[in-house]
Amino acid sequence: MRAHLYDLRSEVDDQSLADSFANDWRTAELDPQTMGLMQYVDKLTKTPAACGQGDVAALRDSGWSDVAISDAVQVCSYFNYINRIANGLGVDPEDWLDAAGNKQSQ
């Protein structure tokens, strides 16, 4: 997960938001639409069999396009997949990140 934090910090110009998101995304100051999407990908990660058309409909109703929903599902699923592979093979976290997920100075 630490590499994702570095990516987030490089994409947003708000260190406080990135830090709060890294510590617990539920406490980050996200707009209701984004919070709904985050709740969905959390559900997709933890209980994928519980996800269904009702979840997709709720996301559409909150303003997410089918393309955005598909993108979110694919990104979430990819990271779940690759993390499962890394965990299954005992791959150590990247050594170029510190404990907080920041890129270490060279």
C-alpha cells in the first residue's frame, strides 16, 4: 500500500488530505460523491460477493458515469490482485519508501 500513498501525494496538492487518507480514508475530508465511491471499493475489496447492480445504480445516482465506475472497479481489482500475489509470494515492501509511505531521499 505504501507505493499507492506516494502516488497519491504526487497527484494531489494537499499533503494534509493525503496524510488523512493514508491514515484512514474514512476520516479524510472527501465530498459525498467520492466518499460513496470509496465505500463501494472498500466493499468490493472486503466482500466482493456482496457487490451487485444495486451498488452500481447507487453510484450512478450519485453522479458517477459508467466509465468512471468501470475505471474504479478495474483499478481496485487490479491492486487487490497484485497485492494478493505479493502477499502470497512473501514479497517485501518497496525499500525506496519510508514507514510513512514517503519516497526516501537518495
